[in-house]
Amino acid sequence: MVTYQIISIKDFKKKGARCITPYVKPDLSKEITGSGAFWKDLGKSPRDHNILLLYHIVHKGEDTPIEFFNNEWCYMQ
């Protein structure tokens, strides 16, 4: 069973937050992923939350979810 943490952000739109659409399959080229990013179907965030279908890197010995948007890799929390 997959669980999710619901987080409410006060004044969400005023703070410039925007929605992203995560990848549903590993479709980035090796030029983007390099040798460090790998696809993982089910993972855990550093705070032990379930995360589905994301690219990951190994950081401090743990699989860490990342997302590629606006030509940059971003750490997912």
C-alpha cells in the first residue's frame, strides 16, 4: 500500500509555487541522466515517504529522488 503525506502551503499561489508533472517512465537520454541518475519504480524519500516512478541518485549512501525540469536536476522532498 502506498501512502502520501499531505502538506498545505499557506498562500500557495502568491509564493510562486507551480505544479510539475513527474515522469511516468524512464524516457530521458543518457546525455541527461549521465551515469548517476537511475530510474526506480518505487522508492522512499529521505524522510521515509513512499515515492513512485522517479529518477534517483545515490546520495550519502541512500537512494534520493530527483526530477529534471527547466534543464536542471532538482532534489525531491
